Amino acid sequence: MSDLLAARSQMAMSLMFHIVFAVAGMAMPLMMVIAEWRWLGSGDETYLVLAKKWAQGTAILFAAGAVSGTVLSFELGLLWPKFMQFAGAIIGMPFSLEGFAFFAEAIFLGVYFYGWDKVSPRIHLLAGVVVAVSGLLSGIFVVIANAWMNAPAGFQMQNGVAIHVDPIAAMLNPGTLGQTTHMAIAAYASVGFAVCGIHAFLLLRRPGNLFHLHALKIALWVGGIAAVLQPFSGDMLARMVAKNQPAKLAAFEGQFKTEAHAPLRIGGLASERDKSTHYALEIPGGLSWMIYGSTDATVTGLDRFPEQDWPAVPIVHMSFQVMVGSGFAMMAVALAGLWFGRKPSELAKRRWMLKLLVAASPLGFLALEAGWIVTEVGRQPWIVYNVLRTSEAVTPMHGMIVPFASFTALYVFLGIVVAVLLIRQMRQSV
């Protein structure tokens, strides 16, 4: 395994592991705050128990996310020193702001977790709101840095060095709005569906249980609304990609040839050797219309770029299809769940709907992981698009297989610990 491949593999593994805890830190606090708010409004003690249980789960996931996030910060410096040397002054601000948001989340999570009998109910609820907002902002600031890597702005290049750095302009790069919106909605959709599936499963085993019924209702509304909104944010992001990263758009659509009236491809296998996408269901003019609002518009294909600048097209195209397919499946399930969930007691009687929610529960995380593959692999061979190649940013040290194996073992161990703790929490639920 080459040093570049080992470094990329280790970073990919770390990101795919950490993203699960990152989105949990963004979405779980919102659900626990809604549960407490419902308790304060209705006086139903079941909501109070639910808020406390979700707070315990949030604390476990937050701790695991802190560990995996710390590893990631070390990896940026150890594996990609030239990237940090070039980009540190440009994207240092969003990372610094992420640190403030992270510590705010940690402090107020402690207040929330231990302050039930020590502060007034309104102050306690406010602490939960701060946890929810800071958790969301923490994720957004990190995504801003990634958006800059995809659509770099806020500096000028002179002799291979970034000058006239404007950190605010870098944060407000062309990719920021689309990526942060898409990621925030994805966090609520993926976590909401996962939690929904857990409580739907437990309702199948214990029909009529009020605790799981309340939990299902909150998770369904959070995850369901997000799942319905996600395709719209995806459309906005795709238009940004078409403008700023046309090679990436061509890769995830399997568009090898520049053409007007470009078809929208559903499924299919992209082949770099044949420079075509086989077995896809094609909607004539669909891609041109979705990106530019006209079926006659010309879509830039991969033929406009040197082959050495192509991303891994088969991987990007397949990952994109998985992401989109999972997203639309979640949207359909969400609409059905929200329709039948108008009366939660009636929803609980429809065992087929509960089974459907259980089956759909992993789709959010499947779409999330596939989406990050599209984002990161689709940007290759650039670590900073059209500015710095990944091969130029990697550390020159040898023996990368050792840290790769070590960190993999750490993540496996951490994943097992988290799984055991969360299963124990679920078993203790009323």
C-alpha cells in the first residue's frame, strides 16, 4: 500500500467513523429539548423520562465524538502537513469557531445533565437549547472548512503561496450555503430515522408503551420533516457543484460527454474504460433541466478535462446513486409515517408501518456515508480544488500501514464500547 493510499484510507476511515457521532451531536440535543418542552407544556412525566434518557445517550455519543474528533485533528497535521501549511491561515477561523461551539456544547451539556434539580425548569430548558444550537454550529463550522476545499475563495495565489488572505471571504465561499444546509438537514434526517427505527422496533415488542410512542412521535417529526426537505437542499447543492466543480458533477451523473439535452441517469454502472454509463434508466434532457432549467442546456462532461484530473468515476457515480436512492426512499417513508402519525396511537396499531420504519432506519446513515464519499472522492485528485493536489499534500513518511492498523483497532474498540453502552440504555428504558 502506497503512502498516499494509506493516508487517504486512514482519513476516510476516520471521517466515516466520526461523522456518525458528529451528526448525533447535532440532532440528538434537539430531540431531548423537544421532549423536555413537551413535559413542561403537558405535565406528562413520560416526556421527562424520555428527555433524561436521551440526554444520557447524547452524553455517551458526545464523548465518543470527542475522542474520534481529536484523532482527526491529529491526523490533519500528521498526514497532511503541506495542506495545513497552505490552508491553515485561510480556514483557521471556522476551525477555531468550531472549538468554541464544541466547548459551549460540552459545558451546557453538563449543566443539562446534572442540573435537573439545581436550576429552574426554564433555565434548564434554555441550557438544552444552547446544547442543540452549539451542536448544530459545531458541525456547520467544520462543513464550512470542507466547502472551502471544494470551492476555494478568500485568497490569491503568488508563486505557489496564498497571499491577501481574507478569512471571512473564505468562510463565505460559494459552497458554504449549499453544503451546510444539506449537511444540517442530513444530520436531522439520519439521526431522526435511526431513533425512530429503534423505538418502532421496541413498540413492536411492547405495543402501547407510552414511552416508546412519545419517542417515536418526536423522532418521526424531526427525521421525517428533514427527509422531505433533503431533496430540495440537494438540488441547490447540485447547482453549486455544476458551477464550481463541473468534473465532480459529471462524475456523479456518469456524464462522460459534453452535450445538450443531457439525460438524467438513474442507476447504471459508469465505466472509465468505455467512457460510458451502462444499464442506466435515462430521462432525456432531465439533467439539463435539473441543473439549468432547460432541457436544451449543455452539460459539461468529463471529456472536457484531462483524464488524470478525473475522480474515480465508478465509485463516485455508484455512491451518488446510493445517496439519492436512500434519500428518496426516506422521503417516501417519511410522508407515509407523518400521514399516519397524525394520531400516534393509530400509528402504533399499524404494525406494517412500524416494520417499515424499522427497515428504513439505516437509510439515513447509508445516505450520509455515501454522500461524503461523493464529496471527498469526487474532489480528487485535488485536496483543494484546482489549487493543491492530494499527492502534493501528503506526508512523505513511510510505514503508514502501522498507524492505519492502530487507528482502525481504536475505532473498532470505541465502536464496541459505545454500542454496549447504548444497548444497555435501551434495555433500561421503561
